[in-house]
Amino acid sequence: MNALYETLPIGAATSLLIVGVLGSRRFLFVASFPVLVAACIVALAADGTSAAFNVIGGFLFLFGFVCFALSRRLKSGGFVSRAGLGAIGVLFIVLGFAGLMII
């Protein structure tokens, strides 16, 4: 049951990000970040050990990878720039990799 509690919020955050970027919906794009924070808090609360940081690192890495992949599909003239979303993606990939290194 903990796996469901851990994966459902990151699925929601990723879905909000994808729909927000591809559908040009600013609210959904911005809402994906607090949902990502909530997913990290839920993962920490559901696990309760230091292994939760490994899961949180995976969440951040996945979210960053999706941001980076979506930056290549952006059209010009959107509410977020291609370089900006790519930079956000790289930042989350680095943070996720750092989170995976915590034992």
C-alpha cells in the first residue's frame, strides 16, 4: 500500500506538468511544482526512514527528465521558454541525482 501512496502523487505531478506544457495551461504547469513537493513529503511520511531520500531523488530525477524532454517539444511563443524549461529539467536531474546518493 505504501507503493501506491508514493507513486500516485508523482504521477499526478508529472501529469500536471505534461498537460500544462503541451496544453499551454499556465495554472497546471505551476501547480505541478507544489504537487511535486507534496509527493516528496508523502514519500517521506510513508517510508519514515532515510531510504525515503532515495525515493525522493528518483522523483526529482523523473520530474527533471520529463521537463527536459518536454523542452524539446515546446512551440515558440509559449508562456515558458524552451531554454527555461530545459534549465529547470537539468536542475531537477542534478538534484535527483544528489538525492539518490544519500544513504
